[in-house]
Amino acid sequence: MRALFAYLAVLGSAAFVGTMICIGLAFGGYWTSLSPEAFLTWFAANNGFISRTIPVVAGPALIGLIGSLWIARRDTRSRWAWITAVLAMVGLGVVTGVHHLPANAAFASGAVPPEEVPAALTTWLQLHVLRIALGLVASGFALHATMAGRPA
């Protein structure tokens, strides 16, 4: 079980980072090229496609991270790295829940006035960089913990 959870933690969190990088670079670049009205129309029509990809990568990452932390709870070689990885993913979840999910709902429903879209989108993308950084921390520390927890 240790290896299964470790694989899920490392690969799931790395896949999550890759997904977020794609959203930030590909979609973010596209979104900022649109007029505010066109962005709101696009987001209302397509947000669901992006939202469906997150659980596919976040679910395995969370299962792997939590399972690995549980298994390593008494392992002094890897426990702190697992704690750091889990806390980074929790931080990512907090930023997502506090800012991105409400902002996405506001964009999708058209609750953001067009004149406020550029500033709101800039904030969304800046905080998205924080999510990418936290995801990189999670996947990096998960990899480190996996290597530290391996029998010699």
C-alpha cells in the first residue's frame, strides 16, 4: 500500500500541476486576449469542461498524499516531507475554495460587470500562479518523502 499511495501522491499532484499550468498558460493567455464580454460568454459556455478535469487529477493526489501521510505517521525519515506536501495541497485547496471557485461562479453567471473583468481576471491569474507553486511544492515534497521513506 505504501508504494500505491506514494505513486498516487507523486503522479497525482504532478498531473494536477500540469493541468493548472495548462489552464494558466493556454486558457489564461486566451482569456486575456478576449474582450470582457467575449470572455464572459466563453466562460459561461465552457467553464464546465475545465472544472471536470480537476477532480481527475486532484482526487488521486489527495488520496495518495493523505494515505502516504497516514502510513508515514511514525516514520521520522519521511513524515515531515509528507506533512509539507499535504499542507501545500491544503493551501492550494484553500486558495481555490476562497477565491477561484467563487470567481468562476461569478464569471460563469455573468455577475462580474464587463468593466471589472480585466482586474478580476488579473487577480484570478495571479492567484493561479500561487496554486501552481503550491502544487509544485506538494509534488516535490511527495517525491522527496517517497525517496526518504524507501528502505535502504
